[in-house]
Amino acid sequence: MKYKNLIYLIIIFLAGCSTDTEKSDAFGNFEAETVIVSSESGGKILQLKVEKGQKIETGFVAALIDTVQITLKLLQIDAQKAAIVSRKSSIQSQVAVFEEQKKSLQTNKSRTQELLKDGAATQKQLDDIQGQMNVIDKQIASTKTQFTAISKELDVLDSQKLTLEDQLNRCSVKSPAKGTILETYAEQGELTAPGKPLFKMANLEELTLKVYVSGGQLPNVKLGQTLDVILDKSEEENQILPGKVTWISSEAEFTPKIIQTKEERVKLVYAVKIAVKNDGTLKVGMPGEIRFQ
């Protein structure tokens, strides 16, 4: 009778264990959306203010690339603009001189016209004055055309200055988002080039658990659904966190190679991503399980 009771206890225990193992409906690993931040300009890295594990905010100036050459070019453009503006003032002065000469000739013309009426002047004298006025009008028109050329030169320099200012801004490498530094690929004092990676970062406040479900389980999963995410807290105890389904694959695929048994690898499954708020215990690559509610 004792043996019979012992058998019953063993069966109940095994059934309980079986129930525990069936609590989890799918398995996977945590991952994060990583961002590799690269240099947009070439030169010496004057400052690199990030290190592995550091948390940074959006817009944080993580690195500064040498700006000397760009600054010198900007100073050169400012000097060229000043010279052109000075030339413009000189042309304006020439036009003013011509205008004064024209006013003087206009006065002489009026006097000559009065003298001509009294017979004290000749028509030739009046024609000569008019000819001089015509020449001055042409000189004024010719001189004013230089303003157009000067304006074009200033436009070109303004465009070049905007380009250099944009390059100067790109020398400051800023964080595109809030996150944690995962890796650094350069050191302060090194030379960098456009497109060369400087560091890798990710937002670890929310990680994604990527699991695979079978076709039979797929009807139980819906976008926006809340699930229980199970973690190994210790050898005998689990930790449960709430998760939300953010993506479901529209196509089936063979079970990834991380599944060990041959029987599981030949099955067709669907990938599912669950967003989980990180309370500080979650790490990239950590295994996790889900339970349908």
C-alpha cells in the first residue's frame, strides 16, 4: 500500500513538472535596435566624450573633429566679401561723380539754350553739351552694370559660406537619440574619415524579445496584445515582466539554428517581437520566454 501511494505521489509530481514546462509557449532572445554613429567629416578627433556603458541624451555632442581648415576658409570668404563690398562702394562713388557732371552739363545746357534764343550762342555749342551728356549717361549705365556682377559674386561666396558652415556643423558628432553606448571604435587623437564608425549605441530602456511561434499558436498572438515574459531569476525561481506584441512576421520560416533538436529545426514558424520595459535586469542576448494570457 505504501508503494502504491508512493507511485501516486511520483505521478502527481511529474504531472506538476510537466505543467510547469508547458507554461511557456515560445522562447527567444532579447535584442535592441542599435545605431552606429559615424563621422561626417574627415580630420583629427579633437574630443571623444563617450565610453562603453555611458548613457547619453539626444543631441549630446559625443565627438569633435578638427575644424581649423574649415574655419580658415570661412575667414577667407569673409575677407573676399569685404573686398567686394569695398569695390561696390567705389563704384557707387564713380556713379555719384558722373551724376554731378551730368547736373553741371544740364545747367550749361539750359544757359546755352537761353543764349541761343538771344543769338549769343550757336547750335553747335548746344549740340556739344548734349553729346557730353549722352556720353555720361552711357558711362553711368556701364558703371551700374558692375553692380550685377558684384551681386553674383556675393551670391557665390554666400553659397560657399553656407556649405562650409554646414561642414563645420558636421564636425560636431551629436547623438541621434537617447541611449547607452555599447561599443566605441575610435580614440581621441586618431584620424577619422567621412563614414567611419565612431561608436555604437542603443536604447536599453526597452528591449525586444524575438520569439518564434508555430502556425497552430499564431491565432493566439495579436498586435498590441499583452503577454507574460518569463526570465530566469535563479535556478529555481522565475521573474515575470509584462510585454506587448509590436510585430508579427507575415511569412513563415524554418526554425532558426539556435533550436538544438532536429525535429524543431525542420518546423515552419513565425517570428514575433515583444517590447519589454527594462527594469535594469534585461541584457541584450539574454534568453526569455513568453506565456499567452
